[in-house]
Amino acid sequence: MVSPQFITEKALSLADVQRIFNDVEKRDTQLNYLSHKAKESLAALTILSTDKKEELSKKLMGLNLTRLKDEHVMKIIDFLPLTMDELKVVLQAYPLSMPKKDQELIVALVKEFTP
């Protein structure tokens, strides 16, 4: 039996996942059922372009918030919270508490990038 091993673990945004699906579809010419359903679900979401995603990621990491990690940044980029309540909902899955000032900085930065 095959036992795969993880080489690296990296948080991906929805834009990265969409790019990977496109690359796999070009390579294989046809996706299997589950991959096709996942790609359809991605198409229904609002996703930032790769350039904007990278820029927003750099700016969020540039805030130098001690508790904010890559996986948190990717979720913020995926859901683009426009209010502090939305930010709390996005980050509630993580054991993370942030001061109100930091939350306001994040929301203000995300508002610059919303379409």
C-alpha cells in the first residue's frame, strides 16, 4: 500500500487553488468528478487576482502583527472581511485573539483591495 509523505505544508488561498486546478486541467485535459465539482464551487466565489493577492498578503504581513500567521492571512484574503464582525467570523476557527486596533488595521487594509 502506498504511504505518501508530506514534504512541506503551506497555506493556500482560493486563487492558488484555482490556478492549480487550471494547471491540472491543462495537463490531464479532463478533471474527475470531485475535482470538477470543486472547480465549479470556486467559480462561484469572488477571488482576487494573483497580483492583488500577493500585494495584499505582503501588506498584511507588513503590519507585523505578532499573532497573525500565514494561514490567517490566506483566510482573510479568501473571504475579504469588510467589517470587524466579519473578520471575527473568519478567524473564529483559530485560537486567536487580537486587539481592536489590529482588527481595524486589517479591515481598513482589506477595504482597499475589495472590487
